[in-house]
Amino acid sequence: EIIPSIVHNWECLNSKEHSVEVLNVDNLDIKKDSSKFLKAEVLVVTAFNLDVHKALKFANEVFHFEGRTYFYLHNFSTIACWPLKKWDILKYLKTSDIFVSSCSRDQKICENLFPENTCLNIPFLLEQKIEEKKAEKDGPFVFIGRISEQKNLHNLLVAYSKYLKKSDTKRKLVFFGKEDNLGSPNMGKKSGNYLELLENTVKDLGIERLVEFRGFVERTKIYSELSDQDYIFVSPSIHSDENFGMAAFKSLCDGRRTLLSNWGGHAEYLSFFEGQLVLLDVDSSSRGPVITVENICEGLKQVEKQKSELPLLPDYFKEKNILKILMKSLESENASKPIVVSNLVQDVFKNRESLLREGEENTSTKIFKSYKDPLCEVFFKAYGMKDFRETTVYKKSHYRANPWCKIEGSQIVIKDPHLGASKHKLEAGPAVARIDGEDRNISYELVKVLLENNGLYMDGTTSLSGKLFPDKCQTSIDLLKVKVLDYFARNNLSTPQFADDFLNFKEENSSETVNIVLFGGYLNRILESGNWPFKKMNLWVISESVKNTLCELFKFEPNQIGIIPRYEIFENISQSIWPKFKQTEFIYAGRLSRVKNISLLIKTYHLLQNEFKEISLKLIGDFDSEVHEYNGVFTIYDYKEEILELVNSLSWNSRPEFIEKLPHDEWPKKLTSKSAYISFSTYLSEDYAVSIAQAQEAGSPIICSNWGGHQEVCGKVLKIPSELFFPTCEEDLLSKQIAEYLKDHWEEELEGPKRESLKLPTEVSILALDAVRREFCQKYGSQVLGLTKGMGAHFAESDEGKLLYNKWVKSLGKRGDFKTWVVLKKDSSSEDREYLKGLKNYGLLHATELSYGDNLKRLYLAEKVILLLDEKESEKFGNLLRGMIGEERVSTPLVK
């Protein structure tokens, strides 16, 4: 249906200026057809085959054709057009010739292959009828197309079975189409009775009643049958030439909801059918592109929430627009010289030729060794494959093997219909996975490998009353574990165990002293220590501030906690140079979270870029909606929405750039000689800051809060005093002071720590640890257990919680003192705050905080206290302060 529509498009251009004639090269007659080549100005190759090759050779070598060739790519862009190299067609092509793709991702690939040629993006023409009314009757999930491994239907079935367990609708899944028996030709992978495998998978999953394989049915009959049903079209295809998707397009035009892979031509539809469409991310694995079962299952749930629409064919896809693009192209002029070919075309062709030399049949279209071939990654990423994903292992999940994953002897064998077979050594461990119909205990390391190879999927997660794995900081934890293990090995210490990974605790000989390392969840880990299976231990942390906090809150003796020195973990600090302030590129990498004070960072940057037009800000990471526990309970809004709304509300010379989370070894490549890493975090778990360490290793200077583990950062580093980050809800006032501080203290440098000999902590018995924990719980009451249940913000509302969090924040922040302090109400008006417009170097306190911690002491030591309060409150607090520090040091500018 595609090639006839292309021919039809060109025939519609027939006019006085353009006469169009169709030549069937299957019946090429040299005598009869020679005159056509002599007078032709344009040759249109609707699709390439050997007969077309013969015609092109005839036109160019016999009649020396000098006009323009239009070449429709179809599947050629994702194979680097190697047949044009193979059949020596490139010598006929010129820079004035036009390539035609059907999606923008193919277009971009083609532009890389032939950098001096134009590549048009022209959609295929929909010639089938669009239904005129909106269907009301609920319908099934429907797939229409070839039954092929590349369409990823085996993973769809597993995801569908998982979806059924939680769905109330129980809508059927219907497949229209016949098996193509193609396998994966680009990989030389033959088909393995795919339809039979799908049918057996349905039986294995016990979903025969809800899945139908209808075989080949004519399109008109399919749409006639579905015309009154509000069906949902589904295609999780990762076919390497998925450049348009006619069946998906027809369903979208008919107003139906649609679930597609974010792959190739599918991505194009989001601009035209956003309300109907859900796109599935295509992840990168060690074996090529994958769409996880979990993602497809979630997609099935999400697409049900979308809305069907009235049938509509957007103008972009109408024949009128297609003809307009062709006419405009015909009228353009391009320089005509020999075509320029990129190295990628040469590399792919060489790859193919090497495979032929290794024994492939000459008729084979294999160009890659397998889905792991590095050469095919270029095309996969161009089609939508994300960067390599770190496989998440949820330590409390029950896993289930896909039907193509079996145990054979001492190995687990995965025979993925699309990616191919792989074998893995069976390793026992604490994880639970259902394989071959029974639960097996396997190691978490093996779980990770099987997830990456599409052998397992997560069948369910058990919610813990305490900590649910993985930690929000899991990437940093994984990096730190490797570094810490190396530190202990270098110092001939016994291998440590990690409290943040207590599900992997190994039972030790009761007479042995175990090294226990605490990371950012240090306080909760001590509260959970009653479950630790050890009698004697050495406790270690990775920052001085955490040690101080534990000693302050739990009354540990200082010698009972060892510190792993910061620069013994990340020890190679490159010599960094401060960029010129006016041209600085600020970069933050990490979670985009309230606890990292991202909105304060954006507001500070906004003030700076208004003054210095060349500075910029990049924020790398994923959003989450975690809150500062010490602020207590308040309504939580979606943080991403909140931040984007803030950005859109401000005027910019240079808007901040948001970049999705990058792998830990990729984001530092964004740092340049103009970069400075920046973090305003006041997170309670800020015990080390791995991103800062990585930035320093990459040679970047650092700007950070003087908070938690940041306090030990040295070298080219500018530390912003902790008092400039509080109260956290006064960002408009705080950002002005921080902006001034940055300008005044730029290019600061802190001397590095002196290398000291290793200090082993004093051994702590489990009985002593129990006593410490019990005393803590008695002091702060039973509600303190809310900390281990994610209820810290609720606990912070209690009197005991206020006491604990004041001590905790103080131990991490080392807040200094200002000569001038301003006391104001949280909700005071902007007019009241106008008084502060010209004021610099002052601290902020809310009136409700005066009795907290050391705040009265701060005011007592101040040279000036300004009360921005109404008359009643000014009198109340003013009399108290005047009695403490004297009349002349207290100002009440709002009281007449």
C-alpha cells in the first residue's frame, strides 16, 4: 500500500510544468524506453531492487543522465544504505539528489550518512477511510501487523499477564496478522517458530481465555469489525526499521487510544495525537534495545487513562501538504557535485564484508554480528534507545522468570526470541525468583544480570515498614561501596558490611569484630540496629559531620566511630581553575529535589543572569518530590511541575537547561573549562556528595553549601554559609544574599587536609549499641520510630521532634552569626519586606523560631535586630529583646 501511494503522489504533480510518467522496471524495454531517459529531468526511485539498479545503470552509463534523483529510503537509513555501496550506485548520485524518509529520525540518520544532500521527511499517504464517528463500545487491546520477533510481542504478553492481575477491566488482547518468519535479518538471526512460541507463552501464563491470534485478516475487514469498538492499539515494537507504522497511524486517525514504543517513526505521532498516545521508553541493555515488562505493564495502565477522540487526519499527513513539500523541493536548487559519504557507510559495509568472509551466505543481509555489536548502537540511539541503564534491583521484590528463561543443569539459559540466547552460572543467594514453576534462591548479582538480559521481571514489591530499596541515592551508594571496599582492602582491614544494604548482611563468627559502614541513612540505620546479626562491631562513617551528629544525638564516644577520609576514597583531585565569573557555566548533577534546594538555586541564578548575560545553568538529573523533614508537614505538590512553573514565571536572558539523569560516568563529560559545579543542598543525608567528588576529579571548581559532608570538601571550593539557606521558605530574600556572596567570594580556595595515619574506632558491642538506641528512644518518645517509617515530617511537628531536628540541623550546618538579624512573619507582605531592599549581610528568623535552639543567643550577640512585625507582635518581642540587649539595638520599622 505504500509504494502505490508514493506513485500516486508524483502522478498528482502532472501539469504543464511537470509531466510525470511511470516506468515499470520489471519490464524494461531499452528501445521503447530510451527516449524517456533522454528527456527526463527527474528520476524517482520509489524503492530499490536489482531491476531498479539496472535502470539506474542504464540511465547514467548509456544516456549520462544529469538531472536529479529522488531516492525513497524505506529501511535503508538504519542499514547505512550499504546496498548502494554494494551495487556501486553511489557513483551515480550527486549532492543535488534528494533522499526521502518517512520520519524525522530516519531523516537525521540520512543527513549523517550523506551530509551535503537534502533529505526530505514526507509521511506516507493514508488511503483508507477514516471512521466518521467516535466509537462508544469498549474494545480490546489490539495489535495489527506482522507477527515478528522484532515487534516485541513476547514481552507484551508477559506484561499483559502482569497487567491482568491488577486490572478491573480485563479487556482482551487480540492479534491480527500472520507470522513473517524473518527473524532479525540485520543480525543474521533466523526466526524460531515465533507464533508457536507466543501461543505456548499464553498457555504458560494461563491467559488463553483472554488472548486471541486471528491470523491474516484483510484490513477492510479488521476495521469493519472494530468500527464500533473503542479499542486500544498496542505496538511495543523495536523493529530496526519501524519508520512509520501504518496500522498505528490509522488507529490514531480513527481517534483510538494508542500505546507505542518511543522508537523510530512512532515518536513523530506525539506532536499530533498527544491526548490519545502513550510512548514506551526503549532502554539500553548490555545486549541491545529493550522495553522492560514493567514499562509495558505500566503503559497498558496509562493508555487506558487517555481519551479517545473524534476521528481526524491532521493537515500534515494530507496529500495537499505532501504535494506542497515535493513542489517546493523541485523548485529548489542544490549544487551538483559528487556525493559526499560519511565513514559510517564505509564502516557498515566493511562490517558486512567481514561477516561474508567468515562464512555468511552471499544472499544474507546480515550487517551486524549481534545486537551487542557496537556499530549498531549508533542506529539504535538515533531511533530512540536511551543511554545504558543501571538495572535497579529491588531487594524486597519477588521476581518471576520469563517463559523463555529456564534452568539447565548448573546454568540459567535465556532464549530471548529477539535478542538471542545467553547462558549464566546459577548462583545461590537471598533473592527469590520463580523459575521453572518454583521459587529459587539466587544471588542479587545474578538477579541484575538476568534483568539486563530480559530473563526476569519484577512480579511484585513488598512494602517495608522502614526502608524500601533501592535508596533514592542508590547510584551514589553503589559508587561509594566500591570505593570503600577498595579503601578497606588497601589498609588490610576485614571486608566491611554496609548498613544501607542490610539485606545482604553476612553472618559472621560470633567472636569476630565486624566493620559496619554507615552512609546517608545513618540515623535510621542505628534505630534499626536491633536487627543486626552481630555481637561486636567497629562503626565507620564517611564524614566528620555524620560522626559529630551521631555523637550529639546518640551520645557515642568520639573514639567509637571511625572516619574514612574523604580524599582516601576519591583521592585524585585534578588541578582546577576558576572560570571568569561573568562567563561561568554552573552545573548541578543529582536528584532535582526540594532537599537539594533547586528552586533556591534557580532563583539565585536568575538574579545573576540578569546582571551577567553570558553565564548559564545546567541541571542534570531526575525530579523527585522528597521534602525537608525538619520543615514539618505541608502539602506536597509535584516538584517537577512546581519548578517548571517557577522557570516559566521568570524572565530570562538564558533559561536554565534541564538534562535527564545521565549515567554516573557520563555526566562529568558535560564539565568544561568554563564550568563550576554547584550544590545548595541542605539534605539531612548529605554525608559525602559523590557528584562533588566526581566534579573535582574532572577538574571543576566547586560551589556548595557549608553543610554535612560538604564541609570537608577542599581545594578550589567556595562554601556558602549555612545560615544563608534558612529559613528554607524565604528563597526570594535568601537568593539575593547568596548571589552577592558568590560575587564577593569568587575564586576562594581551601587548603587540603593533612594526611593522617589510620585511626581504628573502638569496638562497640551489640549490648552497648542497644543501650545507646534505647536511651535515644526514651528521650524522644515512641513517635521517634516514625523516622524509620518515612514519617519524619510528622514527627517534626511534635515537641520532641522539634527538639531532635533542631539538634540534627545544627550538627550538620554549623550556622554562623550575623551582626544584623531580621525577625519576620512567614506570611508577611511584600510591602513589609521592601525595607530589606538595600540591606546586605543579615540573617533571617521567623518569629515562631525565636525560642528554638540558639536563636535567642544569636540575637543577644547581634549588633542590630530588626523586627519586621506588626505593632502587637513588635511590642511583645521588642520588650523581651530590649530587656536583653538594650533599646538602641532593636529596630521596629513597621511600627509608627
